[in-house]
Amino acid sequence: MTVPVHPAPTRPTPATAPARLRLVRVPTPQPPLQDPRVPVRLVVPGVAVPRPPHRPGPRPRPAGPVPRDDEFGPTWSQRADLPAAGEAGRRVVTLALEVLAGRRPVGQLQSLTSPGVFTALARGRRPRWCSGGTAPLLVGPVHVCEPVDGVAEVSAVAHRGGRAHAVAARLEGIDGRWRCTALQIG
């Protein structure tokens, strides 16, 4: 009886070896979910808030002497240059609700709000729960979130006549103080 002889296994040569697979990550050709140049804004319902065409900020300094006109205009402030956001948020929310209730003149909010929010509060409709009745208006704890340096988003719950209503505001640090640039009252 003969035993078949099998040749010894040989390794494939580089010319005959199969190509090795490798993983290559390719970035997705889709745009981002949100344009990073456009900030997210809260708005007062039913009122279009006009926004400035650009965000003011520090201007590049020329190499020579600085002209006097370059030093004027609003500039963004860093968080270290601003007071506590919770206290400023409570003040803005309380004053805005008192203005809507008719207990305070709207002019007192002008220095605390952007022109668009001030216009919306001055011309917008007043919620019936805020303007009607004599029950005291109580603002609960103010919650603060600071997503970016110099920006704070505050929220609170206002109680009046046994009912609760949500209030949210966006504060931006401009010229060393907080200014409300968006306000939503539910």
C-alpha cells in the first residue's frame, strides 16, 4: 500500500500574497448640525427680535498709534470682569415680570436689556396671568448655566395666584455688565 505524499505547506510569496485590509476613516461630507458662527437665541413668543448684524468684540489693534474713534463702541466682557450671574438674572427676571404686570415703568429695563428685547417688552402683548389680578408675584430659585465665557443662561419659575410659569433669559457680558439679549416668558 502506498501512502500519498503531500507537499509541505509553503508560505505565499509577496507577489502572490493577498493584500491586507486596513481601516481608513473618512470624514462625513455633511455640514455640521449648527453653524458655529450663529449663536442659539431664545425669543419672546410672537415678537420678532431684531439682532445686530455682527457680534461686537475686541478689534485688532493697528501697529501705529491708535485713533480715538477705535476705542468707542460696545465690547464683550470676559466672565472674570462680570458680577455674579445669578443675582443679575434674578434682577432681570423680576424687573421684566414687574414691567409686564404694570407695576414698574418699562424704561427701567432699558439699561439691562438689548434694544431688541426692550422693544419686544415695550410693544409686546402682556400675558394675562402677569397683568391681571393683585396676587403677589414671586420668583423662585434662579438656575444659571454658563455655556460660553461671558454668556449666562438663566431660568426661574414665577408663581402668582397659585400657578407657576417658566421664565428663561440669556445674559451676555457687554462693557463689564450683564445685558439681557433674549427673554422668554411662558
